[in-house]
Amino acid sequence: MRKILSSALAVSFRRTPLITPRLTQRLAITLVSLPLIRYSFQTLNLNDAYEISIEDDLKEGEMREVQVGPKKEDAVLVCKVDGQIYCVSNSCPHVGAPLSAGFLVGDKVKCPFHNASFSVKDGAHEEGPMFRGLQTFPVKQENGQLVIRVEKELLNAPRTLNMATKGDDPTHVVIVGGGVSGQSAAETLRQAGFRGKITIITAEDSLPYDRTPMSKMSFLVKLQGLQIRQSQFYEQYGIDVLTNKHVDSIDVNNQEVVVGKEKIHYDKLLLATGGTARKPSLDGVNLNNVHTLRQFNDLLQIREKAKTAKNIVIVGASFIGMETASAIKKELKDQVNITVVDNTTVPFERVLGTEVGASLQKLHQANGVEFELSAGVKRIAGEGSVSRVDLLNGKSLLADLVILGTGIQPNNKLVKDQLKLSPNGGIETDVFLKAAKNVYASGDIASYPYWVTGEYVRIEHQNEAIRQGYVAALNILGRPTPLTDVPFFWTRQWDRTLAYSGVGQGFDEVIIDGDLNQQKFIAYYAKKGRIVASASMNTPNAQMIISEALRLNVMPSAQELKENKTTLDEIKKVVLSKGTSCHCKRSGQCQAQL
């Protein structure tokens, strides 16, 4: 069934991006359940390796899962690309998804969960929430057989790409901000052979970590599991991380960053300062037990107070608010009453439209979450600690814990008088993420011209922040690399995932293909008849295919989709016929030295 919905709503984005290792395989099993095609093969179980022989009958563009060990996850992925046979890990290093359930286009395999992409030729990660690549295994062609040798210690072990260490290069790159974008930039600099000094300055008291699971899996995550790298990594590769340090000012003209009494000179500066959780201007917003969720310490407080709360009010029906509602209610069940308040008519209205938003609202209501929509907050009330939330419609809600999911404010204060700011609050850059001479910006803080439309956008997504850090690093090194990707994000609520690709800002039409009641659908977002974004649930690989189609500019028109002239399978065929688009690590002048 296809349904057409008109809307003139603007779109704002919320980034959502690792879990504890023990959860990896469990999560993979629950999220994907696809039939596995078995092939005949012989395995030699050696002391330190498996040696596998399978028939040499792969077709061009085919990928095949081959189990090599006793456990289901002990498998590798064998592919035929450009007439050559390649073998890589089958387990995605992010959360362990089987890549065989994904999508192979050219030499790139795309993970079915979060759009991570890897080259099957060298295992390099190219997109997605990734800091690690795939292991590669040697393949020999003998007498109609493919002979694959897999070292046991490397099977399913994530691989850090080759990196340089600090040398005698006097160049100093300073990265202000200890999030995933700054981390991505630091690693890319070393992967590209940079041997100068790298300094990351962060106001938080921990090493860079992944924030996205905090709202999705609030009672399961631990800081150690969220940290991208351990301290030994930074020592090994000569990356200085200054934690718990507040930057007081930045002098762009003199190329200095001031931290307390210290002036740190830079040759190149990357601003990856992210954002601060926005607090609305309301009476009572600073009462005890009123919290935002941005840092891990915020989560610790929310998690502890939620355990004894009877009534929780969540202000904001977008990603942080809805994910947190799902995570807390799922954990505490009938122990707590949760009410989500927003002035929109349905959750996610600005981003996903009314029909998709209504579908997700029903999912939450079926699990006991209550809503007060089309209702703004008048005040948060209490004596010392919050006791109720008063709404503009005259209602009052009991509350002994309030969580503010009201967006973020870009951290632009350090340079707002020296660099140009966009109306969206971000630091304005060009397509190379350059904001001024020797100054670059990436992640939540960057406002850049989207290559599809030329409009300035600021994207608050995990995948995009990592990608921008990578692109900024190559440009810092003088390797011209424009940002020409298609943003992707995901949200997970009540064990169901919605994936989204593109930039739907200002969409005026939504085309629904599927069943919203069952949360099994693809939503296409159009602007002036052109598909600019898409969201889907329970449709395997839909967004992996559509993101490639958007990148290659081969998406059908809104009219063609409305008239049922094009299906997802047909879009996939077109994408496969075009092959992969340019990826910086393996293209021309912006080649990173892996």
C-alpha cells in the first residue's frame, strides 16, 4: 500500500552513535534474522588457524558467508569483485552484525544495521559509526577450489588501520572537542602518515566516547564500553588528550588556544566542539531532579534517580526524549509512569512527518508510555526539587524526575566574533570544511553547503560527525577532499530500529510504501517532486540501497513512486549497475596512506 502525505514542515536533526562487548553478538542475533545459505566446504582445524576449501563458483558481485569455526559467528565473507576473490571478516566491528546480511555494491559491503561500509579489497572502513576495519584473509585458487586460511586470533577481531606515530614534524594540529568527530580526525591524520603533534582538548573528564547508546540502552551501557580507544592507544600513536580542560578563548589571528594560563599555538585548528544540551527558558528548569542528557555523568544521575521515581516527565518528543522513554520504561516497567510532552501534534513530526510519527507514538503507547501533545510547558514547579510540570493547556503533571530532550545548542561562543555563523548556529564552512585560514570545523558545530542542494545544513548525527572528522583531517593535510556523502542516522525504540538517509529539510510530501501499523514500511520524503530523504523500518537494507541511490543521483521521482512505477529492487538494480561512487581513501589526490 502506498499513501501520499503533504507537509510543509521544516526538518531538524538529532544525532543518535558502542555497547559493552558482551552484548555484541546478542544484539546482532535479535536485530537480524535472515535465512543462511549453506555451501559445502572442508575445514582443517589447525592449532592456530582454520584452512577452508570451498568451490570456486562465485559469480561477479556475489558475496558468500562461509562458517569456519564451531560457533555460528565463526564465519568469514568471501566476495568476487572485478574478477578477483577477496575474503574479509563477516562480523561488523560496530555491534557484530553479519555483513552477509548486508549489501555489496562494487567493492564495498554495507552493514545491514547502521550503514557502516568497508572495502572488501583491503578491509578499510569508509562510512558509518566506525573506527575499525575488517580483517583480510588470503585466498588461493587451486583445482576449482578456493583455499582460505583464517588465523584464529584474527577471526572476528576488529582491525585498526595502519597508523603513523609521532615523529619530528614540527606541525601542530589542535582539535578542540573530545567527541567522535575530533577522534575521527586525529586517527585519520595518523592513518594518512602525519607525524606531527596532535592535541585533543576536551572539557569532559574522560577519553573520547560514543554517546549514542546512552539514550537507547540507558541501563546497559558502561563508560568503558563506550570509550572509543583506551589510554594505551593514544600513547602508542602520540595523540595528546587533555581531559577536564576548558578552553577560555581562541585567537584565530595569532593561532592560539588559551586554556587557563597556558597559550597553545597551533598550525592547524579543528573545531569539533559539538553542542550543549539546550535548556528551555522556563521557571523551575534548574530545580533538583531536572536533567538533560548529553554527557555520561548526566546518564548516571538519570539512571540512579529513575530507579526510585514514580512519575517521570520527558519534555521533547524527538530522538533523545523518545529513546529515553523507551529505555527507562522497558527497564522499570510498571514501577514508573512516563509522560512525554511536546508542542507538536505527533512525535518526530518535524523530521519524519505526521504519519510516521503517529506510528511510533502508537508503538510507545502500546508499551505504556503516555503523551501530552500539542501542549507546551508553562513551568516546572517544586520546592527545591521538582514535584510537577504545568502545561499551557491548563493541565499539571506529577513529576519527581524531569528529563529535557529539547535539542542542543552549538558550542560556537569561542569563535562567534571571529568566524561567520550560519542562521542554524553552526560555524559556516566550505565543502572542504574550512572556516578560515588554518581553521576547520566538523561535527555538530559545522554548517556546510550540502552538495546536493547547495543549502547550508548542520547535521547532528554520529555517522556524519565521524565522516566530517575524516574529511577535515585530509583537508588539513592539503589533500583536497570535498564532503559529498549522504547523511545517515538511526533510532532504536522498543527493540525496533528506524533508519534514515538523506537531508529532508523542508520536505513538502511524504510517500509511504508499506504498513505503518506493523512498523514495516519505507517513507520517501520529497521536495518539489524530488526525493531528498527516506526512512524505513523492518525493510532489510532499504536505507543502505537508498543512501547509495541518493549519492549516485539515481532515485526515481516522487511521481514515479506514487504511480508504483519503481520498487526498491529496481532501485537496487540501478545502484548495482552504477557501481560505487568516489571514496576518499581510495581515490586520486585524497588517497590516505594506509
